[in-house]
Amino acid sequence: MALLFSSKTDDADLWRDALADELPDLDFRVWTPGGEGGADGGDPADIEYALVWAPKKGALRKFPNLKAIFSLGAGVDHLMVGRDLPEGVPVVRLVDPGLIRGMREYVIYWVLHHHRHFGEYERLVAEKRWRQLPQADTRKRRVGIMGLGILGADAAAKLRGLEIDVAGWSRTSKDLDGVTGFHGAHGLGPFLERTEILVCLLPLTPQTEAIINADTLARLPRGAVVINAARGGHVVDEDLLKALDDGHLAAAILDVFHTEPLPDDHPFWDHPKVTVTPHVASLTVPATAAEAVAENIRRIRAGQPPEPIVDPKAGY
Ligand code: NDP
Ligand code: OXD
């Protein structure tokens, strides 16, 4: 029985080696990028597991013995929308310690960049100007994290470790040590009103699509900073640009975009208040992620459900 691997960007050899360390008996087969299947996937009846990013619509339906679809990323929006997945086969999210560490670093780096005015120092130093700006009190710096899941909760805890005043917003109520919790539609306004640096770590679902828009941005205090490390679909680009241009927002750090790679003519590239990173806030690390995939295969072999399974209704 075999695992089918398919991705245009992830390295099949790294995954093969990492999974072989964990499960030497696993038959690892690479599928045509894009998920065509067929010859290089071998006999469809052999396939028990799929490890994929964004297979073509309906492509996973041809495997009658498929037991689980493992996402190659923490986000599953690319899998849940328009893929026509086989019914009854669980989609399993990736929880990778390497991915968690990477996201934590990205968030802390950019929060501190703005908290300590390092962008302004870069500009001053470029003009050979020796000027010391007032140092804000860390304990009064109010960071707000949208999404308190695997990645958001970790980033919130690590920012708390720096004594930053952290709040979080989630769908259901959360009680995280030292983190001021807000949840649901009624909690969004008060959460935004107290947030100087907004970090988006939400999954992209019909409920969270376009959530960073003119109305929500207007609720942030003047001079706020937006960091989006989740999905481009969370942001209404025109509204963000307007809020930057009219001075309401001080800066935006954007890692994810509606179209990736970001098109050459997109205004984000050249905007003086926007920093673009190429969807690298955190990359899946096969060496650590394979452990989680292997553990779930062991669970399935032992008759237990894999975890965490995506709730198709919630979309994440
Ligand atoms: P999780 O599923 O663990 O957490 C999602 C969080 O969002 C939960 O706290 C959930 O609330 C909250 N949420 C979901 N829907 C809503 C809603 N309608 N209103 C309010 N809160 C909501 O996800 P992860 O932390 O693992 O990942 C988050 C996202 O980060 C991924 O979906 C992916 O898009 C992105 N990502 C980006 C990367 C990059 O390199 N740029 C790398 C990895 C991930 P509740 O707790 O109540 O369920
Ligand atoms: C992910 C990503 O979802 O890399 O893991 O964006």
C-alpha cells in the first residue's frame, strides 16, 4: 500500500527521505505535478494516503482505497475549495514544529521592527542622520492576533514572553495565559480598537475572506501596522492601499497575496509603506513535518483517526 505525493513546489526527494526514516516500509510514489495521476502513480488501488498541496479538481476520486488526504501546508483553503475531493476521506492539516517556529520568528521580527522603529532608523541612517527616537514601553505595546490556532496561539505566547500586551481574536472563546481574548463577530470591533499592530493568522474561509477591509481597518487606531502572514484573500487590497495613503495606517507587511507570485504591476511592490515577502513567513520543513504525517499513518494503521482533521463545514 502506498502514499502518493504531489506538489509543484515541495521537494519530493526531501519528503521521501524524511518519511523513509519514520516508516521504512512506506511505498512513496510521486505523482505528476498538478495531480494528474496515472502512470507514475501506479495502480490507483494501491494508494492509501495522499500528501498533496492542490490536486486538480476530482483527481483524488480515482483512488478507491484512499484513507486520508494530508495537506502539505497548515492552510487548507487550496484543498477545500473547488477540488471535488472524495466524500468520507478525512483531510488532515499539517502541524509541523518547524512551521510553528518559522511563523513565530516572522511575527516577532516584524512586531519588534515596528515597536522599536527600526524602519525609521533605516531611513535616517540612509541620510547619515544621527537621531534617537523615544523608546516605547514594551508592556504598553498592544499587538492583536487574528486567529488563535496552532500558529496564532504560539506567536501570542512568545510575544507575551517579551512582555508585550497581546490580545487575540478567534471564532470560539479562548483562555490563553496572559492573552486578552476576544471572539466572534461581536468581539471583532473591541479587539481592533485596542490593536496597534495587527497580525493576521486566520485560515481563509468564506467567513474570513476580505476581513481586512475599509470597515475593519477604520476600527484600528491611527498609525496602526498590519502584518498579514495568512492568505492574500483576507485583504481587500484597494482598502488597504487607501488606508496607507490617507495616513490611517503606518505600514503593512504582506507575505501572501491574491495572486502569487505577486504580479509585476501590483502597487504593493513599490509602495513606500508596504513590505512584501514572497510567501515565506514560514515554510514547511519535511524533516519535522514528516514526523507528524508518519504519526498519523501509524494512527490510521492502528485503527485510530488522524488529527487534526479539517471540519468541512468550518473550512479549516
Ligand atoms: P488553525 O486552524 O490552528 O487556527 C485558526 C484560528 O483561526 C483558530 O483560532 C480559529 O478559531 C480562528 N478562526 C477561524 N475562523 C474564524 C472566524 N470566522 N472568526 C474568528 N476566528 C476564526 O490554523 P493555523 O494556526 O495552523 O494556521 C493559520 C493560517 O496561517 C493557515 O490557515 C494558513 O493560511 C496560514 N499560514 C501561512 C503561512 C505562510 O508562510 N504565510 C505558513 C503557514 C500557515 P477557533 O480557535 O475558535 O477555532
Ligand atoms: C501553509 C503555507 O499553509 O505555507 O503552510 O502557507
